[in-house]
Amino acid sequence: MSIESPDFIAAVRASYDAIAAPYSERLADWLDGRPLDRTLVTAFAELVSATGSAPVADLGSGPGHVTARLHALGLPVFGVDVSPRMVELARRAHPDLRFHVGSMTSLDLPDGTLGGITALYSIIHVPDDRLPETFAEFHRVLVPGGHVLLVFQAGDKEEHLHLTERFGQEISLDFYLRTPDMVADQLTAAGLQMHARVLREPYEEETRPRAFLLVRKPT
């Protein structure tokens, strides 16, 4: 990653480096115990497999459990995360898979090389004014017919939260909560077509609904 990354990326990197170990230990595979979430991830994998053999990028891959699940579903997948410490832990946990440090706002990939993108709970750290360029980057690196699956905490209005502590560690982490319609509009403006959207109510310890948006690059 460039040393001239925007300030928000530097803050996200430092924060997740600080909490990487407890995050990986306490937040195991969140798809376990969530059958609807697993079904949607599986549907994404089937759609991508049907379009060809181009690889999939799991953006904001964290400790790598979603990357590993996509691999188990038969996808040629690799993980990307802004946190070097998260990447280190993912490589250790899944030595047969590829993970590297990078940002979804500027992917080190040629045009039209990915069959799919997952960004599960990772656009929440991208400021509103950087979403257009981020989704334009998704469009750039996808092959025609490639799919994107986004998951994020949804609100009935746009909100900005700032955390200074997590898992007993000092951090500086911004969260941007958005309505599904707002994100869908941004994806459409980037040239991506809406395929499906699901809004599910919170499970147990969750406090907000979860939005799943599945889009594709036109053929």
C-alpha cells in the first residue's frame, strides 16, 4: 500500500493492527449460526462460478474466515486488508490461501480481472465522499458479468460514529451507517446493476439490521 494513503485508511490500518489478535480470537466465523447469511454467500459463489474462472477478491478480509469459506465453495479467491497484522494472522490461519495488504479504494489489479468481489462489513469505514471512487474501482476490476456482494449494518438514516476503544485497546475508528437505498444508488451510479437486496433483522447480540446488496457489472 502506498505510504501516501488517505488519512482514513491510515487510521483504519492502525486501529485494526491494534485489535487484530483479540478480534480474530473473539469474532470467529460470523457465518456460523447465521443460515440466511451463509445462503446468500453461497448464492454469490454459485453466480460467480457460472460466469467463468476469474478470481474473487475478498476485500476487508480480516482474519480470513470468509476467504476460506469462499475457497471451500470452489472459488479461486484471495483476501485483501488494509491491516498488515490482520493479513499476518490470516496467512497463519490459512497458509494455503493468498492474502495481501491493500485498499479497496485503489486495487493493485489490471482492469477486468476479477470474477467477483465480496466486501462484508468493510465499506462501513469508507467515508461517504470516497464511496463513488471505491465503487468505480469495483467496476474497473470486474470482468463483464462479474458480481459484488456487499454486507453492512443498515440504518434508517445516515450516521457517523467514532470509536476510541475496543477490546481494551485505544483506537480511532470511524463507522458510517447508511440506508440500503443510499448504497444502492451509489452502486448504480458507478455502473453496476442491482441483482438482489436483502434486509434482515438483528440476531441476538446485534443491534442493527444487516443489508445484503448483490450487484453485477453489465455484460
